[in-house]
Amino acid sequence: MDINEIKLCMEKTDIPDMPSNPPFIVVITFSNNRIGVEERAMGKMAEPANGYRGCSFSINREDIYLVCVKLRPDIPIDLLTPLDANQECSTISIRHRDPREIMPYHTTTFSSAVSYGIKVFARVLKENLQVADIRDDSECF
């Protein structure tokens, strides 16, 4: 699949020492052997002069233990109506090696109100990065 990047929400992670706390928008980039994750803040908050220090990290293909996908019905995006906190977004969770080898693994979860981005992410992991263990969320954790 010829996709270089996608934009999702990083819903949560247990990686310590993150410069900002999720949830926030990230751009996920793909190469042959890794995914890159970079926070995309908006507005004045994102200006370096205001002390903005966004989150960025990468996960190597060989460090991915398990990927869990939970697809939910798409949530209509209406700019005039706030999202209902009870609505569940589609998610993809990646269990990956702790590069410091303190914990056995970390889990990072990305979400989207529209399932298409999650499906694309899962497909790129499977086809381009050859991640073998991609499961439905009901079979995970």
C-alpha cells in the first residue's frame, strides 16, 4: 500500500516522560522498518516561542509485539455539535518494546472518529511492515 503518512489522535500511551499528555493529534509516517509518530499542535500553542515542545518517537518493526484493532461505527462530524463523551471511536493499539528495557513493553493507542484511518494504519502495518500479529480487539489484552 503506497501511503507515507496518516493523521490520527494518539489517545493514550504508557511511555514515560512524554513532553505532553495525550490525547493529541499526531502524524504517523511509515518507512520500511519503522513508524514515526509526531505530535501536531495547532495555533499559538504550537509556536516554539511559547515553549512548545511536541512529542515525537518511533517504533521499529521488530519492536512491535502485537497490534489490536477495534472498529466502531463512524461518528458523524458536525462542527456545531460537540462529540458525545459516550461515543467510542475506532482504535488501534500497538504493544511495543520498551527501548530502555525497564518494562517488558509499552502500549500506545491511536483513535479516529472515522474507521478508515484505523483500517489504513492496520493494512500498512501488515502489508508494508510485515507485522504478523494483528488481531481484533476482542482477542487482545
